[in-house]
Amino acid sequence: MNLNQITIPSLNVARAIAFYQTLGLKLIVKSLPKYARFECIEGDATFSIHQVNKLPKGQGITIYFEVEQVDIIVKDLQTKGIVFKMLPTDQAWLWREAHLKDLDGNHIVLYHAGTNRKKPPWRL
């Protein structure tokens, strides 16, 4: 089994497209006002957005995008107006993470884990 696609909700897909293009995703399907799909810069996964009338309540969705140079990417995105809730920070689980929210309040983590993502020292 391979996870190859994730879809998140949005109240305004057109606005969300611009936001995720700013993050660096490549738009490959644009079916406004209801749907958009992106390719990730690396790997084979795709990421899509679908229009909803109401966003989920509670903690919501967290999306992790792994990048090699978290600090450099964060600085670049800040110059483009992206606001971060947490700047790059080394975590106890050996990942370097920066946190932000998209325009619909979905939680996004830009991180680098390297081999620690699938093979942390405490792996079973």
C-alpha cells in the first residue's frame, strides 16, 4: 500500500490555489470553483483541494511537507508574505519543523526528518 494522494477542504479553492503555489506546489488540475490538484516538488504524491460549504470543526487537518532546507524555505516564504506560527525548531523526535496555517486554517508543517522519519533510533 502506498499513500499517493491527500485532499483537504477549502471554502475558496481559487484562493487556496494561490497559497499552495506560493508554497511551491505545481498546479496540474484546475476545475474551479470546486477542485484543484497539485504535484509535489519531489516524489510521486499529489495533493488536492476541494470546495466545501463548511470547514471541519475541532483540531482539523495537519499536512506535513518535507523539505531539505527548512530554514531557507521559511525565510523565502516569509519574503512572500507567508506568516509562520512557529519558526524552524529542532524537536525531541529529531525533526526540524516550522508551523503555519493555510487560508482555511489547515495546519501545515514544513519539516526535515531525513532518515529519522522512517528509521528513528527508537523504531521497533
